[in-house]
Amino acid sequence: MTREMTEQISPSLYRPRALITMAPPNLADMVFGPGWPGLRERVELLSDAVVGDLSNVAPNVLEQVEVLITGWGAHPLSPKLLQDMPLLQAIIHQGGDTSHFLPQGSGRSIRMWNAGEANATPVAEYTLAMILLSNKEAFRAVRLYQHLQAGIDREAHFPDSGNYRRTVGIVGASRIGRKVIELLKAFDLDVLVFDPTLSPQDAAPLGAQLVSLEELMGSSDVVSVHAPVLPSTVGMIGAAEIARLHDGATLINTSRGELLDQDALLAELETGRISAVLDVATPDVLPPGHALYELPNVVLTPHIAGSMGDELRRLGLQVLDHLDSFRSTQTSSHPEGPIHA
């Protein structure tokens, strides 16, 4: 039985009127389960369908909306749409970032939640797997085995591989970065972290040593990027930083392609001196024929580190938790009974 089916909903909590907007439309079934049972227990849906573009919704429906359940592919709210939803009190997002939804200077007090904590878990798990496999030189071993199709002398071909006393550098003590550091505690690895917002006192309990970006890049066997995209972080790992990586090091990026100077990284990768595991790129998706598809020292995955498949249900559960938090602070502002467009 799923948690949605077994959890008791308090009758004292009102059910706010809500719309769901995300893309593709079937994403809602994957997040909340077919029929959205847990969601329907908590809200009065103004439409039984996922809304693709709120600007196409009838004004008499928009004026009733108290909560928006949003997800990937949802459009930001224009000043006009915000004006058309005078009762909107909360946006609960199935993804990890809600900063782009509200127009600047709207003056509206709208509560915002996201499922970033739930989405951080699979990204951290993907990252951990790639760190361990990179240190083990598993990807190079696969290529060599496929080429030789014969027994391999591991000690001769991989004298420096393994996960004992290797150094992992984490760029960004973000929600995901901290989860990765926590997962790494189970292994005999030394962990460095760079984050200009972090103090040495804050870094110590995490189980990582706070260092400069330059020291991290030069000392790490694997570097994993988890910084947010900000004006100050775009291109933060450029040619000089990449050149500091020692021969055989691996750079992992599950954040955003904009954080790296991709041309500088490509030039270094083409020498064969370092390797990379890239779940994101610029643009994301790369055009056909791009060199990153073909380089033997690059593992390129199609933005799969975040929630996918059955992991999406974890996002749905966090959305329901946020809905309960919102409902617990509100009193009913309308008569009971569903209203549909």
C-alpha cells in the first residue's frame, strides 16, 4: 500500500482550490500516482486535467485559485496572470527551484515550497556512484576489455585505481553537495569542499575540509560540481581551474553546464589527460556530432541524475507534505464541495 492510500487526512483541515500545471501532462500521474488520490484528498481541483498554459484558463476559474501545484515545464506567472488570481496564497513546486515563478516587484505575499530536498537524493546517489566508479577507473576498464576481449592484468593497467585514501573535491555545499558529502562518510576517502559562503566551523561537522577552489582542483582525484547558477558562478571552473587537475583526474558535473567553460574542458579532454562525467552540458541537449558524444574519456548522460521513473513518487510525497503544512495554517475560506471548470 502506498503512503497516500493509508495516511489519514484530518477533517479539520480545509481543502484549498487548486490547479495543476506541469509538462508533459502525464508527469502528474508519475508524481502523484494514477488518479492523484493523495492530492485529491487535500485539495479541490478546479480542473480534472493538467493545465499546460495558465493563460488559456477561463478568468472565472483563475479567480478561485488558492494553490498552484507546479512542476517541470510550468510557465512563470506574468503580472497579468498574478492579477487574475487574487486568492492565490501558495505555489508548491514538484521541482527544486521556484525563484522564476513570480514576477519581480509583484508585491504579493505568496508562500513558496518546492520538492528540492526529495530531488536532491537521486542526484546525490548518482554522484556517489560516479565518484566510486571513476576512482575505480571502471569506465576505462570497460573500454579496454571491449577492445582486448581477453584477460586484463589489473595491476599493470590500473596501478592507481581504487577508493582507498583518494581525495574527492565537492564544489558547492548546496543541498545536493551536502548530501554527497554525507554519503561519502561511509568510505575511506578524504573530502575537500569549496564554498565561499561556508566557514571552517560549518565545514567541519559536514566531514569535509574547507579549501580554496584552486587547492581543491589541484588536490582532488575526483571533482564534483554542485554550485547553484548565479552571476558569480557562471564559468567559475575555467581553463585555469581545469588545468590544475592532475593527470588521470575526473570532473563530474550534475549541476548546470553554465558553471564550466565547456570549450576549455573539451580542449583538455581531447588531450586524454583527464576524464569527465557530464550529466549536463551547454546547450543541454548537445547538437548531433558534438565531440563530447565521441570522446572515450567522457561519460555523457542525458540529464538523468535527478528524479526519474519511480523516484518521481518521492517528489509527490514531499509536495503532499508541503500541502499539509499549508493547510494546517489556514482556515476554510469557502464552502466545502469541489468545483470544476
